[in-house]
Amino acid sequence: MQTSRKDIYSYVATLFTSITKNIYRISVPETLSSDATTNGFMVLKLDDVRDFSEISLESYGQVRMYVEFYTPSTNTSTASGVMNTTRFDTAQIAIDNIISAECNKQNQTYSISKESILSTDDFFTNKTNSFYVYITSFLITI
């Protein structure tokens, strides 16, 4: 099977287009669009692929994908805004539901597994805009 990191990023990005059209790969861009600062954005980060292939037996690899959703603070005119809990909770629930639905699918090119709970939150400031960040991850088996 031929697969690349680009293919994996594209696959995961398509899963989350119902949540936001502002999906970036690897890191937060230096300049954000007005839509991203108003409605939030997502960053996808991919770890190194671990190859578990065995000669003339089973071939597969695994990689951990990190999903970070940046929710704008309610007061974005200062760097220390207040969390928009409604928007944050809505994004978290939507992301978790999409991941759970993918985990239940069988016979896919990429199998998603969320066997461990690696979720956290963070705070991010980009110039005068502040965001609360929901971070979760899952394993992808290729």
C-alpha cells in the first residue's frame, strides 16, 4: 500500500470540515484570516509513522494524530479574554463524536483508535487575539 503523510493529513482534514473550514497542518500560521479569529480554527499535527511490518507476513504502521481546536475568547480585544464555554464545549463534543464514529468503522484504508484518553486544553495568544485550545489525539493504523 502506498500512503504518505500528505494523504493522512488530507483524510483527517476531511473528517472535520463540518466543524471549521480553517484547518491548518503542522502549526498555527503566523497570520490568521478574520474568519479564523472570529470563528476559530483547527491545527492537525502528525507524529512519526511507526512501521510494524514483518517480512512476508503482515504489513502495517501506526501514527498518532493530534487535533487542536482554537476557540476565540469572548473578549478578543485583549490578550486575556474570557473562555467562550458554549463554543468550546460545542467544538469538543463535535470533534469527539467524529472521532468516535470513525473508530467504529470497519475495513477502511485508515483505522482510527482512541484506546487512550489523551485530551487536554491550553491557552494561545496570537498578537491581540486569544484562544482556548481543546487538544485530543488518536492512533491511525495504516
